[in-house]
Amino acid sequence: MTENMSWNEQGEWKAAGAWGVKGSTARTVELARWQARLDELCAAHHVPGASLAVLVDGEVHELASGLLHRGTGVETTTDSVFQLGSIAKLYTATLVMQLADSGLLDIDAPVVSVLPEFVTADPEATKRITTRQLLSHTSGLTCDFTYDSGRGDDCLARFLEASAGVALDCAPGTAVSYSGIAYNVLGRIAEVLTGQTWDEALKTRVLAPLGATHTMTLPEEALAFRAAMGHLGEPGEMPDPAPAWDMMPRSAGPYGRVIASAGDVVRLARMHLDGGVAQDGTRILSTAAVSAMQQWETDVPDRWTVSSDGWGLGWTLYDWKGTRGYGHDGASIGQYSYLRVVPSAGVAVALLTNGGSARLIYATLMRELLAELADVEMPDSLAPSAEPVEVDWAPLVGVYRRAGVVLTVTEGHLLYEFVDGMADFSPPLSVDLLPVTDKVFAGTGAGASFSEDYMPVVFAELSDGTACVYVGMRAAPKV
């Protein structure tokens, strides 16, 4: 077993001893109790089906609950596969860092040195954006751009062509702003450097060495497995099967389409915990690359949308009242996924769900599991302040814009509108802003998809002093 790593106070990695540093004896995972708890929470929060995998003391424990599809009545099993949504970004980041390991890629060199055809709406930004910035969501490239570039092996190349004129959320390096386009660029980098499609490169270079037999990237590959159907409905009611199993084009793969069992997700986490080595001893990443991915690259003003305190190279980073962790969240049509890793305890937990108030299951179950297995105290959920907060609305009121979205702030209110190519994506959202602090607000009226009960709305500044507002981890500068 390789040496674990943990953060020191400067946000750097240090050796943390052998597996299971939280205790000298093996920890018992009471599977029957956790099965009952999973069943109870699924029923309480109207989640049709869920799969849970827990890595502790080197062993993977797997549980399942409910139905994969309420229309067919097929039961969820531990070998069932779910759409991971944005957890796919971890797989792409792992692949890209493997290419850096091999000397094929310098993550601090401009992207155009590898992809001369890479173009953004800002010629100066195009010259400056690096792979490191793509990995850490600091490139300024936006997230809310969708384009179906077909099913061909050239889908990523065609997607990059189509996205060339899309406005940046902000200038490179001035802020963190969650980006799907960035991860498609990373996927294309992998294709150019390997001579394979992103799908094949991921399978041959990461999934096969990992022994991830229940992980895939294409919808037709999921037909060989028990696949979860997403469900949609009103909060507080058991949802119905979604109108489609998967609405994403093939080009969404690097940022949003990996399909896997919960057990395979924690096996990816175990490889990172074990310094880049798979369970059979195959080295997938160097210890240096594993460490680099978990370094603190940037703070995150919006600490609630995906429970993030900072971002590394692919990983979301957490500071749970002094205990550091990493992981990622993901969502697709009616499916929600969560991965949390506690390196000091050698613990990883993956929760995959197919509808309902999944965020509420995550908030309860993850808190309980990590408290018991890793002595982690996760922070409280976002909620309006119990005490009156004095808010100076004058500097906050105004219009904010990023690609595809216009946000209009008036005193105590936010109107969130999709525009341009995103105009038909969703009706406008009318959000009341309840103060948490004078810059952080709990938004009501937009549903609970962003957080347990409220939509986080966070006012901040870019590093160049420009005012911005964060909704959904995306930065929208004031215009």
C-alpha cells in the first residue's frame, strides 16, 4: 500500500503515514444499519433508486436501494450503472495528467502550443489560456454552451470549432468560473496527443488499467448493464421517469458523460489515495501527478453550489472545519452523483441517485458516514441568517451577464434569464434573495437543485476589481 498524503497549513501535500491514520484498528462498516438508513432516506426524499459505495481500510463496500426505473420496476443492484454527470471531469483530468506524466504535455504552456486551432472570442485570451487553467476552471471559458456536433469520431474537433465565438465569462486567471467548454478542450488535447478518440484513450489508458469493468462512456455500451433511468417531478412527490434517458451529445463526454457503478467510482478514488497505483499494482499516475491534482489552485467564492472551498486540477477541494478532502458532484437528466474523499482517513464515499430530492440524501447520509468513518464535521447547509443582516444594495443592484445568461439584480430579488443560444433552455427564474451575509444570499423560488434548500447567490470581485455575481459556480461580471 502506498503512502497517503494530506494537506499542511499552506495547502501543500505532506506524508500522512499508512492507510487508516484515524485509528490503529480496522473500522467496521455496519452494512445492515447503513442499508436501512439508505432505504429510509430514499423513501423520505422521494428518490426512486440509489447506489452507495464506501471505501474504508482498503475495502469497497457496496449497497443499493429502490428501483432503477419506476416504469419497469427493475430493482437497483450494486452492479447497476448511473450517469455521473460532471464527475466525468475527474476522469478527463486523470487522463490529461497521465499525458503530462509521460512528457507529452506541459500543463503550463499555452493550449495553442498543442491545439493551434484553439480559438476563443478574445484573441489575447486565446494566446494565454493554459491547460492548468482549463483543469482548475480559471480559464474564463464558459459552461453554458451546448452544441450537438454529431456522433462521429470528430465530434470534439467540431465542437471546438463551434465554440470559438462564445464569449468568455471573465479574463483568464481573474476568477474561478465553472466551465464545460474547458473540459471539452482537454478532451481534444487528449485526442491529439494520443491519436485516439477521448473515449478510447480513457478506456485504454485509465479504465482498463484501473480494472473498472462497470464504467463506460457511450450510451449503447450501457445496454449491457443494469442502467438507471433518470426521474423528474415536483419536490415532495415521487418523480416519474424522464422523457429521455440521455439528452447529451457525444461531444459532452469529457465534461459530462461517464457511466459507472458506485463501486467503480470509489475505485478511481482509491487509485488516487494510493498514490496513482491501481489495486493490482499497475501505475496509472505518478505520485507527483496525484499530489498536483489535489493542490489548492484557487479559492471558490461560491462555497455552496457544489460544497467547494477551493479547486485543484480536476478535484473540488473541501475544508471540513480543519479536515481537508476532495471530490466532485455531477448531474444529468434526473440523475445526481456525489463523491467525497478524506485522504487522512483513507475513506471515499460515492452516492449515485436517479431522481427526487437527491441533494437532501447527500446532505444527511454523507455527513453521517464521514463523521463516523473519518471524524469529519461537514459545514452546515446554506440558510438565511437568523439575525438581521444590514445589506447595502446600491453596489449590488444592476445587470450581470455571461455567455447565454443575463442576471438582473434589484433590491432583494434576482431575475435569471437564458438568452441567445440558451434562450430555449429554461423559462426565466424569479429568485428572492435572503441575506446570509451582506454578500451571500439564499435564493428562494428556484427549486432545490443548487443546494439542499436554497440557491446560492454570491457577490464577489474578479481579481481585476470587476464586480460579479456567482450563481451555479459561474461568474457573471457586472455590465
